[in-house]
Amino acid sequence: MASAILGIREIYSAQGHAAAMHHGYYLAIFGILDSALCGAAAYGIHKKAFIAWVLGWGVLAANFLGFLRTAWSALSNLPDKDDPGVAKISVVVAAAAVTAYWGFWWYKQKSYFTKLGSVNHPSK
């Protein structure tokens, strides 16, 4: 919501120079929709809605891919003498390990969403 109210979505700085802020109506709308999505997810988790657990996998995958895209872009600026290939492989392996850890944790949370007697139990 803060990005929708302030109109600031991203702040970039290049080598310590002044930051540039991006404003616009589409960013305000995106901020409101993003807030609504997060609120709906929190409500789904609170209500133990099984769909929230299923959609959690999508969130995990989207965050993994978004991190890889950002890291890959940043590492593309490395000079060849610094061997960017090794850095890229290291980032992919580390990100996959972190994602696997959180994926295992999220898998263990399934019982929270599928308690017997719950109206959200997938077998009902």
C-alpha cells in the first residue's frame, strides 16, 4: 500500500549517485493489487484454505525465478576476467538450495491446511 500511496515503486542508485524514483498511475494500481493479493493470501492461510497451500508453491517458484532473473542480470555486468560463469552457477546452486529448504518446510505445512474435520479437506 505504501507504494500506491507514495507513488514510488523502485529506487535505483548507480555507484552511489542520487536515486531515481519511478512514479505513475500504473505503479499505484500495481501496488493496490499487490496489497490485495498479499491480504488474500494471509486470509487464506488464516482460514486454512487448502488453495492457499497450493498457491504457496507458485509463490515459492515465482520468487526463485525472480531472484535468478535479478541475480543473472547483475552478474552479466561482471568482466570476463572475473569468470562470471562460475558466479552464475554458484548463484543458481545456492538459490536452488534455499528454495529446496523452504519447499521442504512448506510441504510440511500441508497438515495445517488439511486437518481432519476441516471444511477445506481435499478428500471432502
